[in-house]
Amino acid sequence: KPKFVKWLLTLPGIDVNLADKSDGTTAMDYAINYRYKDIVQMIYDRKDFDWKAGKRNKFVASIEMADPKDIPFCEWIMKLFPECDINGVDIGNNKEIAATACAYKSEVLKWLMKLPGFTNLDGVNGSGESAWMIVCQDDDTLDAAKILWARKDIDHFRLNKSKKDVMHTAKEYECKKIVAWLKEIGYEQKATDAVMDDLDKLLKDLESKAPKKKAAPAKKKEVALDPELEALLADLDNKPKPKPKPKDDYADLDPELAKLLRDLDK
């Protein structure tokens, strides 16, 4: 309760930086999440306040479940915590969640997309769902879905952690308008094509990493000879080769003795 928290903050010895052991949420994070501007200011003004305490991203916490009327509060939090990464993730409730995965209302989403320096439009929540998948789970956010479908910096065919795509989850949530629109834009066929493209890329990647076969040695180039030299070589090739002389086993002996031995061999 806000009144109780305000009283609690006046007590000596209160540790405002103490974080919840389960998800790292501090008193400041809760105050931001519930948009209690006066309590946020009270904690911020304390000398012992450490904005880095806990694990939560204060900018993301300000956007969670935000309505268009909450945009001024979100802008105020940005000014209050300029060091906070607007493209970062919020580790609350043991989940990593980006700002876009909190922006369920199209007005909040449009405002977020226009923020200078904001690039993490494809951030996901703990279930692996991006803003694109989340806005396709409610017929009331069809206009936001159309905005995100037109963006080129979003993976429209990413599966969530349950291995389901946008069409599957839209049917689970019984979003008749969303399902009809997804069919109209040919989402299912495009999703199939995207899967095939991914497979092709994977195969090409594997082929590029496979050990390459050694190339066959190049044939030696034949050098053209001088016509006269070529004719001489051809003539030598055609001449009968002289028969080798038989081996004379008596060549080192006395000539007469050698002759006698040769005669006996005959």
C-alpha cells in the first residue's frame, strides 16, 4: 500500500536497496512497476539509494503493461535514470524481457519506436516471445501487429520456446481477426519459405566448412621444339638400338688362356 510504504521509508535503518532473492526486485523497481511517482521520488532522494541495486531494468519496468496515459511517466523515468539502457533487458520474475515485449498497446509501441537510440525492437520475453508474437495474441492489438509486420528489422518467423509460431499462438488464443489477417497476408506460406531458406543457408554453411578435396595436379604444358631438333629426335627414335655385347668373363685373363676357355665354352 502506498501510504504504508511512505511511512516505512521514514523509519531509521530501512535498506531501500535490498532486493528480492527470487528475482532481484527492489522497492524502487516495485514503485516504478506500479507507477507510484511520489514513492519513486522519495526513494530516489535518499542519500543511500543505489540505482544499480537489484537486477531489474528500470526503463523496461516502467513500460510493463503500460497504457498510453503512462507514457509521460515512462519519459520521466528515462530522465531520472539516464544511465539505464533502453535497449537492455529486465530480469524480473526470473525472465529476461525487453521493452518491446512489454508494449502491448499500439500507442506505446509507436512511441517506443520513435525514441532516439532505441533499436531493440525484436527483444523477447522469458517465453521467447517478441512484441510481434504478443500483439498477435489479442484481436484488440491488430493495428500494432500491422505496424510490426511492416518492419524489416524483426524476425517474424521466430518460434517461441514451445516451438510455436505466431499463427499457432494466435489460434490458441482464439484471435479470429488476427488469424484472418495472417491468412490474408499469406503468413503460413511465407513462414514455410523462411524455414526452407534457413535450411538452405545451413547446408551452404556446412558445405563451406567441409574439408575440400585436393585438386588434381596440373598437366605439364608441352613446349614446342625447333622443327630441325624435332626431326633429329624422331630419327633417333626410329633407328634400331645396338644390341648389347655379351659379357666376357675372361677379359682379365691371359689372352691365350682366355681364347682356350672360350673355345671350350663353344
